[in-house]
Amino acid sequence: MTTHPRHRDFPESAPSGPALSPPEHIDESLHLQAAMRLIPAPPHERREVARRFLAGTRLAGYDLSNMWGTIDRSSPTAGIREVCLAIEGPGRTAMCFLSGPADGLPEDEHTDERAACITSMLDHLAPERISLAQALPEPEEIWAVRAYERAGFTHAGELSYMELELRGKKRASAPVNWPSGVQVRSVHDPHTTDFEHLISALEASYIDTLDCPELCGLRSTEDVLASHLSTGSFDPSLWRLAFEGETPIGCSLVSLIPENGSAELVYVGLSPQGRGRGLGRALLMSAIVELQRRRVERFVCAVDKRNTPAVKLYNDLGFQVFSARSAWVCPVRPHQASVGESV
């Protein structure tokens, strides 16, 4: 018999009618109902918004099979009460989406029920494909925060999403001043010639990091790099490596988002020996100069609010906050057998 460390029975405290069952896999025949619970929309638009969501996910090739929920079977239509969806992504991650309060219900009415749906979804993720489940509810979505916390997720920080408007901004003319002894160049090939350099730069930047330190060690650096490479449209000339001698001491990874004319700062990080020397500012200024040359309209990034040096640098450069998210994560572990049980 195989058990899972996260397995729990359906909470006795969850609101339940006589026909309410524990969380179960949502069959494709119920995907429209489930999408109507997942996607926020006014009641008169909910069905059409859900239809567009399902059509878009199919067109994009997303797998909707990792969907679990509670179903009220007291009526012939078998209505969806709560539902959780995990969509697999690059770098062995899964992004989780959760149904919110139904019309007229208090926000914390179904916390245990939502947590049970999340737990069922986690129990059925394939650890050979997924190593980390992630969720990014808005900070005011307390109903989601409570459910993820109850399901065993770890809070990884409060994220500020910031943007720098480049359209109409005067182009920088002065050359970027690099710290003494530091050489900076674009990445050649992240899969071959610069793979080890990037891995080394990333791992060094995690030492005493202030940016979501809870994430450190939850995934292999190779998986993290795969996630970075999948963001937007990868252009090696916008990925920079900083060296001191032969040692990588920092990197800035920028990807274009052609759909809306913007670029994203996927990651910027420095090793302890690269910090406090103006290298972070120089890397960002170099990226801004290049993006202006390419007539990119906006430069966006996300930063942990606790990372005060980074927040100050972004503010100094003119970035402004436009959104916020609460980051929650949960490692996906292989199923384990209890002591004395056969596998």
C-alpha cells in the first residue's frame, strides 16, 4: 500500500450537504462548470468567459487534466462547489488556480474544502515531471491565502510588480560605467558554452539573497534556468554575464514580450563579491539602453518587497508599482511508503 505525506481525509469541518463527496478528479464533461467557478466574471458573462478560457487553453496546448474539486450531487446537474487546477510549466513547475467565494458567501466559508481540493491536486501531480507547485493569489484574496496555507504551502514573499515606461523617455547617452575589474558580455549559448557560467552565476546569487530566500533549494538550478529560458521571447544578446577574472559574479536576464511591446527582467542577481559595487545598477542601465535602442515600450519586473536594496534601485531608475501578488510554493515529493507497508 502506498501513501503520500500530504494525504488527508476530507475535513469534517468543511461545509457539506448530504450529497457532498470528497474532492475528485474533474472529468472533461464538467470542465465548463469548473471554469465558471475558476474564472472571475459577472454572473451574466460567466459562461461565455469560461468558454473563451477553455478555448484559449486548448489553443495554447495547456493540459487541463490536473483539475480536482468537490461536487454537489444533490441535484441532477451535479454542480461544482470548489475546484483547483494545476497547469504544468517549464522547469518542472505547476501553477495552481483556485475557485473563489461564490456569490453571496463569506470569503472564508469554504477554506477547508478548498484546501482539500488543493491537497488532492498535489497528491496526483507526477513528481517525475513536477518538482514545485506555485500559486500567486492577490494579497487581498485572503480566502486563497488561507487555503494554500492550510494545504501545506509555504509563503515565499510578497511581490511587487513594477514597470518603467520607455516610450517617449529620453534616451540615455552616457556610456555605462562598469565596476573596476569586472567584464560583462552577452550570453553565447545557454545550453552549451555558457550553461555552466549561468548555473554558477545563479547559484552564487542565491547566497544570502533577499529575494524570496524561501525558494532556495526547492528546485535544481537547471530547472530554474529552464524556467527563465521559457519566459517571453529568448534573445541571448539581452542576457548578460558579469565576470571577475574567470569567475561569474552576476547576471541579468531580459526577455522580450512581443505581444505587447514590452520586455521583462526575468532575473538579475549578484554573488556576494559582486554586491555593493554598482554592478546591479550598471546591468540594469545597460539593459535599459539596449531596450530603448530597440524601441521597446515598457520594461517590467517583479521584486520581493523585503529586498529593500533592489526596491530602492528600481525606484531610483524610475520604475513604478502597478500590481502585487502573494507567492506561495509547495515541493512535490515522490509517493512514500509508510513503515511496515509494501510498495
